[in-house]
Amino acid sequence: MEVRTELLGPTRARLLVRLGATDLREAEDRVMRRLSATLKVPGFRPGRIPAPVIEARLGRRAVAEEVREEALGLFLPRAIEAEGLAAVGPASVKVSSFEDRQSLEFQAEVDVKPEVVLPDLSSLEVEAPSTEPEPGEVEAALERLRERFGRLQPVSRPAARGDFVLMDIRAYQHDQEVPGTSARDLGYLLGSEMIVPELDRALEGARSGDILKFNAVLPPGFGEWAGREVTFQVLVKEVKERVLPPLDDDFARTASEFETVEELKADIYRRIREVKEERYQRELERRALSTLLEAVEVPLPESMVERELDYRSRRFGAELGQVGIDLDEYTRATGRTPEEVREGLREEARVAVKARLLLEELARQEQIEVSEEEVEEEIARRAEARGAEPDEYRRELERRGALGLVAGDIILSKALQVLASRVTVKGTGAGVLQAREEGSAPEGKA
């Protein structure tokens, strides 16, 4: 086999390959073994059919075509490996010449991984995530707790945001009532915009006994009616406000195990800090990766971007399905075409591909590996999240040819931890978890 490579750009290569008689003989032997095992010829057992009989049965031209396709599938991966190329997508192949049993010349173009040059990671500065509650966080948590112990009280004043409105509602187009829009004695939180924003605007300032009428376009979630303009009619039956208990020691004893408000505040402060400490490492990794993405330019193979875009498009469709919406309903309601929806995900796909290339290069430089035990633990964790048995989930991964992706994800996760441990962390939160996290950064090899 003779191979010559031409770089068409930082992410694209063309291979010019010439196979000789010896190469084609290897391909022909493989074809003959396969045909001998699968053909049915009277007087011969499967696997024992001589090559001349196979040629007589199928014709030399048909066999030669089989040999050519076998040679392409056999020697193209070898040529890519021999040239040290990291192919990231399927190759487009064009046969230049083919002489049966003598020679085959073809050219193949394939996307390849670009060269990735990482900076000195310690030169990247990252602001440490704060583990202290932000101003107002404790007060906001107290207000939510008060709301849980609040009570609803009818009022005679006009409805305002935050009030609860008891109402009858229906929507229709001409004389046809819209399915799923009618309800009697519906309690509605004004300001939630749970149906259509126009409803909240109409209710604000309304009083008990008012009849409201307005037009609105139905959002996704209304089936075939999504994206259509309909008329709503609302009868306001009652307006109630939430009355909150006073923030005093009596409330603290009612709502918690503490005797005073100050003790309750201190506990809320402690809980918020604990949550932030638990999220510290993940947030630090996110910030470190974001900083690296901004610091490095990487040419992106288009085939990788398209695959990632396909994945994100499928996931977006699945997320719509989880809330009872299909893509047609979504596009009608938003006025966007399916093509525009897909293109809106392209930048996310490009960022994801760039991040993968950077972390893969870091993993290569650090010689990060993954053990079989780690793979099994990850499979068990994912299976538990899906409510499945680990063995069942493993078989599913094997059927999809995705078992190797689990190890790849673990390696990328380790590379992200290495990145977060190497950047320069600044700010008041730097080192806050040093005692807890001492020695937790993964070593080069697992």
C-alpha cells in the first residue's frame, strides 16, 4: 500500500492511496471466505466452496466489485492510521482506477482533529466562586418560609400582582370552544403568567364580579391550537391576598425547631453556605473551562459540529415532548421554522465541540486513563438514575455501540478536574475548600 496525504486545511485531509496485487489478494481472500460461507451451491458445504466455483456462480465482474469494496473498507482505515491522522468523521471516497487483481487507486477526504495548543494553565486566572450567601439571600429564604405559613384572605380592593384570583375562564374562536382552556372556580396566582401573559394584564386591577374579555395567541402546549389567536372570557369571582405571619420569635418556633428569629436566620445562613460549598468544585470547573475557551482558538471539524448539532436537536425535541409539545407546535407558536430552530442550537454545538477538543488534548498530555472499575461504577450510577438494573443498562449501551462513550466521558471529567486544579484561582473564595479537597485532583493515570 502506498499512501500520500495532502492537508486541505487545519481540519481536512485528502489521502491518495494505491493498492497493489498483494493488497488486493488479501481483500479477495476475505471476500472468498465470506461468499463461501454464505452462498448455497448444490454439492458443496458452506465454507467449502472453491473460488473458481464462486466465480462461475456469480461472474468474475461481480466478484471483482466485491473485492474492490472490501479493499476500500479494509485499507482506508489502515491508510489513515499509517499517516497518523485522527479521523473524526466518515470519509468521502472516489476511485481513480481499478484493475482486477492488479491495482486499485483511490482518494479519500476526511475530517481530522486539528492541532490543539494549550496555554500554560497556571496563566489562566479564574475568580473563585463565593461560598458566602449573597446580600438578600437569607431574607429571601425567610420570605419563602413565611409564604408557606401564610393564609389567603378575601379583599375588596382591585387585584394586584401576588394576589390569588378565583375565576371561571374559557377561550373560543368564533363559536368554537378551545379544548383545554375552560375551567370553573380556578385559583390563579396573578403574575405567574401560567396561561398567557394577557390574562395577567387583564386581571390586574380587576374586582370581584368583573367580566373580562381579551384576545391572545395560545403558546405551545395547546396541541393543534398552539400559535392561534383566540378570545378569552373571564368571570372574576373573588380576589384574595396572602397574609404572612409576622417575622418574630413566635413564627420561628412555629416554622422551625429554633426559639428565636436570630437562631433561624443563622441556620438559614449556614444551610445556604453548605449548599454553595457543595457546588463550589463544579462551579470552579465551569469557570475554568469558560476561561480556557476564551483563551484558545481551535479550528472545528465541521462533521463534529454537525454530529453535536444533530444530538442537541434530538435532545431539544425530546425536551419538548416531555412537556407535551412537538416541534410543529413549537414552531407554530414561536413563528420560527425548523431550520431556524436548528441553527439557533449551532453555536451551542460549536462551543461543546471546542470544549471536547481542549479537554481531550489535556487528557492526552496528562495521560489520563480510566479503569474498568470506574466504568462499572459510572454505569451503575447512570442505571440508578434511570431506574434500571446495571446489567440491563450495560446491554443497552452495547446494543447502541455507546459503551466506549462512558469511558470517554469519565476521562473528560477527570481532565476538567485537572484544569480546575491548575488555573490560578483568585478572590475571597479561593482555597475555601482546601482542607476538604486536599489531594482530590486526579493524577495523570488512574
